[in-house]
Amino acid sequence: MRSRTARSATFEAPPNIALVKYWGLRDRALVLPFNSSVSMTLDRLRSRTTVRFDPSLDEDAVELNGAPAAGGPRAAVVQLLDRVRALAGVDERATVRSRNNFPTASGLASSASGFAALAGAASAAAGLRLSPRELSRLARFGSGSACRSVYGGFVEWSAGRRPDGRDSGARPIAPAGHWPGLVDLVVIVRGAPEKAVRSQDAMQSTVRTSPAYARRLAEVPGRVARIRRAIRRRDAASLFPLVMEECDSFREVCETTVPSLDYLTSVSRAVLAEVRAINRAAGRLIAAYTHDAGAHIHVFALRRDVPRIRPRLRSLPGVEVVRLLRAGPGAHPVGSRPGVPRGRPR
Ligand code: DP6
């Protein structure tokens, strides 16, 4: 179908931080993971993306943070647009403008927010009325972790078992307002390197080469169940040790990958050591670290303990800033018109 007028839509979507990491694909084409993962959708940070299908264009024009995109990043966007065109029966090319209100490639999961916003904007501009579940599935083809950013609050992506992936998908565990006392202190470290290898490539080399991967896979389902329960009960005493155990397991399989994957800098490692020292001084776990495939560290804590934790993290040499974030809403349309789907949990 070729319409004569340009059609556009804008979506915003947040990044998320994984409490249980997605790391390893059982089916790369369908983006089906080996293990289920759990995340918290972050407030304040977001990608805002506008897609405009335009009959006068000969090719897709993609602009990321004010600069034309090329190479791999552009190809990933065009691939998702092609999927939307096929679903909607649209053949027009599009302009895509996307902007983050936080540094890109800083390890703050800009691919999750970016692809959740792109999936929302592209499908709405193409006239598709997707349910949150369908939107999440579409976003997953851009970036695995993006399927969780469609939903706000606490989210689980079930790995599923079926080869066709029909039983694999994200769903909310608890809404954004569920646990107001829980905060994520995001420690931004100076000189964080840009990701050299896309996570999907890195995780598959872990699957192939890490001797610790099979043990991790056996442990993760139990950890997912315990973390889900701790979130539902707002039980920090149970949650915090599990979050760090999971992070250590993720780091172990990365480090034992051949060639080894090391996402941390010496400053990141100093932050992990400081969290351990803070907990020793408190005589119990009042702070829990985690990190994704990047150098910045997320430190979970209860609001009341922040004054004991934040100044110590801030004063470490090489720490640029410590931002206080909470659980926030999922992807949603901006300036919605009738017929534009709402990317909110049902
Ligand atoms: C460590 O979803 O970023 O953040 O599909 O290559 O974009 P791509 O991978 P991505 O991988 C996320 C890996 C992780 C863990 C997680 O978010 O679950």
C-alpha cells in the first residue's frame, strides 16, 4: 500500500537495568535467550524517537543524537523498519530521528531504550495497532533487552522453551510505584570505553567458549524465582545478596570467555570494592552492586540508607557523578493521536 501523505509518530522509552542478565541466545534469528531475565525500568532517562514514512524518499534516513547514522547502527534500524513495513504492508522509506537525554554508548543501555522507542514510533507511524505484548516482541528484534523497556516497573523476560519462541516474552512483575523506597544509584565512571563488540556477538562467544556458562545456566532459574519473590515482597534483605551473586556470575562467564570480555575499568572495580566495604562497615548488606556490559555501576539501596552510601561513592577518584534513579514507566507515545497504541502494561 502506498499512501500519498507522510505519516509520523513519536515514542519515548526508558533504559532498564538487568537484575538477572540476558546473556546467550538459543536462537539468534528469533532473538530467543537461553535464560529468563529480570530488570527494573529506569525513570528520568529516555530515548525519544520520531519515525516519518515519506513517499518522496528513496532510502531511509537515520539520525541518532543529531548525527547521521551509518554502518551497523543504521543497518539495525533499517532492519527493524523493514520488519514493520512487512507487517503493515507499507513500502515507503522513512526518516528516523532519535535522541537520548543521557550519554549514548555509556553503558546505560541506550540500545534497549532506543529500540523500544523505535518499535513504538515505527509501528504507530505505519498504522499498526500493536498490543504491549506485540510491541515488546517487535522491539526484541532490534535489541534483546529492549523487549523489557516496553513495560514500566519490574519486568521479567521469560526465555520459553518452544523453538518458534511463542512462549518467550516480557511481562511486568510489579508496576513502577510498587517499591518507592528502592533506589538505583548509578555511578558514572570517567573514561568508560565504548562497547567494541555488540552484546549479541559477545554473548554468543561466551556460549561457545566459557567453561562456567553451563553452571550459570543451571543456577539462573532458581535465582530468577527468588528475585521475583523478593521484588514482590519488597524484601531488600533477600534481594541484595541475589543481585550481587548474579552480577558476579555474569562477570565470571564474561571473564572466562575466550578471548576474555572485560567491561570494567579500574574505577568500576574500585566502586565494587567500596560497596563491599560499605556493607562490612554496616554489618549487613545495605547496598547491592550490578553492571551490564559496560563500565558504569548500578548500586541498589533503600532510600533511607542513601546518605550513608552516596557520599562514599561520589568521593572515589574517577567517579564523575552518582545519579539517583527509581523504577519508572515504560514506553509510551508522545503527543498521541487517536489510533496510536499505548505502550503501557495491560
Ligand atoms: C548485559 O540487549 O544490549 O545488558 O541484542 O546485542 O542489543 P543486543 O544485546 P543487549 O544485551 C543486553 C545484555 C546485558 C544484560 C541484560 O540487559 O539483560
